[in-house]
Amino acid sequence: MGRVVSSYGILVIMLDLIIIGGGPGGVAAGVYASRKRLKTELITKEWGGQSVVSPDIQNWVGTISISGNDFADMLKKHLEAYKDDTLTVTANTLVSKVEKSEHGFTVTLQNGETRETKAVLVTSGSTRRKLVVKGADTFDQKGLTYCASCDGPLFSGQDVAVVGGGNAGFETAAQLLAYTKSVTLLHRGAAFDKADPVTIEKVLSHANMTAILNAEPTEVIGDKFVTGVRYKDTVTGEEKELAATGVFVEIGLVPNTGFVTGLLELDEYKRIIIDPWTQQTSVPGIWAAGDCTNIKYHQNNISSGDAVRALEDIYIHLRAK
């Protein structure tokens, strides 16, 4: 582990790499970093990423079925198996800021502690924008879900609803049409102006697909599990009810990138702009991977693959140049 003397004459330990985030991307990068003997610290608030709330993940390659909690635990155990003098894990901690420093970067934790590092990999993910209506919290993961890829197959042969009229909403509907009995998409707007016309036409052409405009959800209803969703017709003001055993919410993602605002180039959605060839950001020495970046698709397998690509480039940057 490198040591440098700061401008104040203080001896500072210099890490090779700090990884921010404990989802599949961060853990994959951590395993690779350890195997490559990079002096690394992984900092995370929690393990598993967004999938931790899923009752049954069926698309993690190599694992037929696993709960979100078990998935998070599996990632944690895999990384901790590599903990030694090379890899350090700091859990239950958020990063509040990343700044350029004299010899690399200073990473400040929420508790005020700081770290010095030559390189940074941001795998902080994003947070699903929650549906804020009566019953949404009550039935979260009891029929109401935010991940069709994770949970969709659980609703085979059932009538389901999708909330959201952008590309993500229509792409979710397209996935669900493969195995559900019917899909009804609710969009609060008067037109589908946030989705591609070709996508809209293709999805709406399906015999079991229905889309309702000017539909503002007001309540998710059910007993032990979801039985339907109530919505208001924003034109007439009429309250209506749709029977559904599943409600899939696609109203946007909020990337966890506040700690690099002003340092890295972000897009209009606050996602980190990366070079897809290397995962490098606008600042040399900082890479990013997964849902916090401006990639098109968001999946656990994609996040882990992108993080490994970043790690390979980081290793070349630190050891071969």
C-alpha cells in the first residue's frame, strides 16, 4: 500500500482503488481487484442493490432461483472470502463526497472520515422512483413490484397492470406479455410522448395488451396480496378500479450520484456519463459501472459485467502504463 506525504507534512496511506457500492457491480469489481492484488477498499451502505427486495430472482446467471436477501448475502460472502491484506470492506457507510487531491482522489465518508486513493470506481446504483399512493407501501413485494425482469415470471397466467408510459413502461409490458394473461398500462398523461413510436405500436398490437391514458393511480388495493389498483380519470374526474394481481411500477430511476455532482459529467437524469469501451468517466482516474451510469439497460448481470470491464481498464491504468 502506497504512502504519500501531504502538503501539511502528514503521512497518508494511499490506496490503489476505492469501490463505492455493494451491489453486483461493486462486488464483482472487488473480487477481481483482490485477485489482481490491487490495494482496494469497498465502501457500501448495504449489500445486493435494488434486487434485495425481490422475493425470487430467477435471472442471475448460474443460479436458478434465489431470494433478494439470499442474493445479497451471497455477494457479501463471496467478497469477504477475499478479505486479506489486499481488500478491505467498510460496510454500513455512505460516501458523501469524492474530490481530486494532490496525488489522486480524496473520498469522504458520511461520518467525516477520509480516504486517499489513486483510482475510484463508482458502482452506487440507483433508486427506483416509488409510487406514492395509498396502499403502495402496504403491498410492496406483495404484488406491487419495481422489477419485471426479477419478478415477472411469478405472475404467469395472471392479469397485471403497469404504471408508467415511457419506454421503460412499454418495455416492461412487452416482457410481461410473454407469460401473463393480460397487461393493462396506466399512463397519467394525455399522450405517450415519452416512448418511441415504434415501441408503442409493437406493444399495443398485442391482443392481450390494453393502455389507458389520463389515468392517475390513487390506490393499490388488496387483502394479503394485491387484487387491483384504483385510478382517477384526469379528464372526467371519475374514480375507476382495475382488477390485477400484480402492479409493476416504471416511473423512473434516481441515480445515486450526489457525491460526484460537480466533479463528473452527468447527463440530464444525473447519471454518470461513461465511455462504454472502458467505463471511464469524464475525469481521468474515475470509472463508473451499473445503474448509476448512462447505459441503456439495467440488469444485475449487466452491472457486474460492466464493473469487471472497468476493473480490467483500471488495472491497466495502474499497473501497465
